[in-house]
Amino acid sequence: MAADSEQKKPALEMVQADGADDGCVTFVMHDEDHTLGNSLRYMIMKNPEVDFCGYTITHPSESKINFRIQTRGNLPATEAFRQGLTDLSCACQHVLNTFQTRVNEFKEKQDQPME
């Protein structure tokens, strides 16, 4: 019963130091690991407006990552984060579509009689 009364943490929290500008933000992502952290970091670092992007896993027994973004100032870190997620989603969708196309081609080839 105690577990029902506990509030579940949000999947994403934003931490910003007092006095810091919008270009420097740490995002805490719960229930995530290197799979998302490394691929998202790669996508965000492709943005020329991003000076720094990195992540740490707080402890091996915790499933959360601290994800930090610093931009040059013209672009808010939240926007770089959002764009990185969008770009990563598009890349994953492309891989999935390509894979499915090849599987379908293979299945069609298997259904054809041998000559």
C-alpha cells in the first residue's frame, strides 16, 4: 500500500544553477542509461550552437542520468535538447523503416519459386 501513496518521479527534470542563463542546463532523466545518453549526446553535439554536451550516470545502482548542455547563448539549452530528441527519433525511424523494407523484400524473395 505504501508504494501506491508514493508519487512517481517525472521522467525528466530540469536543473539550472541560480543566476545561470538559459544556455546552460542539466537535465535529469530517470529510468535511462547509456543507450539514450550516448546517442542523444552525439545528436546534440552535431548542432554548431552547442559548446558542450555530456552525461553521467550517477551510480550503477541508479537508473538515471544527468545530461548537461551548454550552448553559445543564442540558442536555449532546452531547444538544443528538444532538437536532439527530434533528430534522434528521426534517425531511429529511418533505421526501422529501412530494416522493415529489407525484411519485406527478403520475405517476397522467399515466396518466389526457384528457377
